[in-house]
Amino acid sequence: MRDNVKGGALTEVTFFILLSLYEPKHGYAIMQFIEEMTDGRLSLGAGTLYGAINSLLEKGWIKPYGDVNGRQKKYVITPDGKKAAKTELARLKKLVDFASDTMGEK
Amino acid sequence: MKKIRFYSGLINLQIKWLDKMSDKGYRLVGTGKLWYEFEPCGPSEYRYAIDYVGDKSRTQAKEYADFLEDLGYRTYFKNINLNLDLGDLVWEKLAGKGDFFADRATALDRALLIVEKKNDGKPFELHTTYEDKALFYRKLMIPYLLLFLLFAALGLYTKMWGWFAAAAVFFFVCIVYLADYLKMKKYSSLTEG
């Protein structure tokens, strides 16, 4: 999963995974969360999810939660992950404001 | 029921065949070097996907398989089916000549991960972003490129046509995956998300 390094923009998948992990969840629950939140528009394959989880663990934006040796590993967002999510929210808000102004929909 | 099938690499054909077996009421319950074992199930009860794990260490591949099993899927490791009599001979010879080749031989022995899920009517895909799909095909291309080079070199060295014939098969597979890779790469640059 490649997020935009220069612009700081996250991919939709990354942002959704971070949002899903404000409450600890295992892989299946993350997939369900994303599908529900997007009304089925974004359906995440297990391989793609696995790659995204590993990349977020590496960045330190999420961490394992609870019994790390047990089956059904759970993950939760870290303070760094929350910071990244907040930055993304601010970027999106700015984008929406700009779009609303430009399109005269305010 | 054991079925012997040989695939020289085209993963899509393998998936289609496994889905067809499920349509006929047979689910996969085991794999060996050249065989697949099935037992009866309801018609079209399961669907299959295959991932390439030849680039992962044994532990990493096992971790990935565990992750998939946690999601409720069943997984089976499978060799990439390069064990032609010819290929076997070469790999066995090379495996005795140092860790690099031994590791490659072991990796190819468990390079594919067959994944099974209950058929819910939706397509079964493990990789769902173009970027991820491009990476999948790029990784899949590498073992075939190595084999093509190896067999072509053997052909040049021994001046025996048989090696070139095998090299041509691997070259063909390589080209198919290269085309898939380039297609996905193009899509990923044209589309967002």
C-alpha cells in the first residue's frame, strides 16, 4: 500500500484501516468494518489487507493488541497512527471546503 | 480421490480447474508434489484463489497462511510444479551446491498457497488493488525468469535442444505474467484507490 509520501495523503484503504482500529479488531472484523462503512463499495482482499497491516505495523501506526501469541490476532491504532489519521482528516476537510467553494455548493 | 495434474505455472488455469472440481462436488483436502486430493462436497460449495509465497521465508509464509486461516479460509501449500524430470535433476544437482540453490529449491517446493473459502456468490480475490495485483505478477515472474535463464544457459553450454525447449516454456510463462504485470501497472497509474 503506497501512501503519498510528499503530499501526506493516505490511500483510502490505509485511512479506513486506521479508522477501523480505534477499537481493537482482528483481520476479519477490519474487512467487515470497511465493507459496511462503504456499503460494499470497498471490498478488501485478504492478501491486500495482510500487506496493508504489515506496512502499518512497520510504520508504527498500529500495534498488536491483547494475546499476541494466540490465534485471531487483534490490532489497535497507536498515538502515531491517530496523528496520521488526524492529519488526513484535516487534509480532507480542506479539500471539501475548497471543492464546495469552487463548485458553489456552500 | 486423488487427481494427478501438472501445471507449468499458469495460476489462473489451476484456479479454474479447482473451481470446476468444486462445481462437480469435490473440494480440495490435500496436495502433494504432483497430486491434488479431493473429497465430496456440495456442488459449487467452495471457491479457490492462489497466492505466490515463494519470496517469503518459511516462517513468513506460515504466518500469512495462519492469517488467512483466522479469516475462516483453508490453505494448502503447493509446489510451483517445476518438477519436470529434467528440472528435478537440475535442482537436485544444484541443491547440493550451496545454500542459495537449496533455499530456492525449497522455496519453489512450497511457492504457491491455495486458499479455499465457502462460495458466497462473490468473486474470490486475494489482491484487490491494482498496485497490489501488479506486485503479485511481478513476484510471480521472477522464478520463471530465473528458470528461463538457467535452462537457456544449459542449452548453450550442452548444445542440446531439449534444454531450449524447456527454456521456451518458462519464457512463455514469463511473458504472460509480464503482460499481466504491465496491464495492472497501467491501471494503477490511470485509476485511483
